[in-house]
Amino acid sequence: MAWKWFKNDWSIAGFLLFWAQFAWAIYLLTFVLYSIIFLLGILFDFEVFTPFDLPARFEIQDFTELVANNATTDIFESPIVEINVSTIGTDIQQTWTNSLASVMVLGLNGIILYGLTLLKRILQSLQREQPWNKQNSKDLRIIGYLMVLAVPYKYAIGWLSYLSIQQVQLPESISLLWPPIAWELGLAGLAVLLVAYIFEEGTRLYEEQKLTV
């Protein structure tokens, strides 16, 4: 029932569970709407349909010339700007690159939704004060693997976005850069795998203790 989402027991697990449920609902809505828009674009051949969530990285060679007479230019420490493809204000021709990237973005939302489902299950067991079970360590291990595999997956999306944006005629002062590699996400995934191993060992010791008692 929806009212249970707002029933907080004022514990850390209850607080985190609420926000995990909230994020799960947001990603579910995003996944459904993106799927509908994508399918309509394929069925009715919408020319206006564009992959609105594809990242692109640009390096501005002469930032002061681009925004002349702007006193705020001093706050920019890096000439590299990251935006979405749809925000550049230029129509991009529908090709296999951005079509495949759109499918992969849809798949990424589904993967995040699945990861949040596993996280909710873990937090629910913590809320019930039943952390030491094999299912928690298994769910944590799956989340860790998903985070590690998301590194090359996201890089592939960025690479397809790079190929898509190449068809746009950019000013000479702006250069298109290769997509970055999300090393932080991979390191976080390794940390989750370490926590999963700790949970697995803790569960084993807990079960041995119950047998001896």
C-alpha cells in the first residue's frame, strides 16, 4: 500500500528505505515513459524523436572569446563542458548510432531499477533487524557486479553519443572530446563486492553460532 511509504520508524534503515522506494518509483516512471516514447518513435517514424539523455563532452579552446565581457568567466577552472545531445539546439539526424544508444539508455534505466529493487529488499531485512542472511550477501554481490559492468556499458553509450554528435558542425573554438570512463562507479562496485563478502562471512558465523547454541 502506498501509505506504507510514508510510515517511518525513525531508524536509519527506515529512512534509507523510504528514499530507495522513492528513487525506485522515479526510475520506474522514467523507464515506462521512455519505453513508450521510444516505441512510438519506431512505430510512427517520428523525426523529432531524439535520444534526449545522451551525454557529450566539449572542450572550449577560447572560453573568454566565446562569452566576451562576462565577469563570471574567472570562476571556470576547466574548459571542458558536459551537456546532453538534445541541449545543443541542433537537430540530429536519426542514425543507427543514436538509435542503439537510445536502446542502451533504456536498458541502463532498467538495470538501475533492478538494482534499486535489490537495495530495497536489503533495507527491508535491515529494518526487520535480520541482516545476516544469504539473500542479502547475494543481492549485494549482484549490485556490485552491476556497478562494475556499468563502467564499460556507460562508456559505450558515451562513444555512440560521440559518433552521433560528429554530424553537427561545431564552431572552431569548440572541440568534441571522447567520453570519460566512470572509474568512480567501478571502484564503488568493488567496495560493494567487498561488503558482500563481509556479509557472507558474517552470515556464516551467525549460522554457526546458532547451531552451537
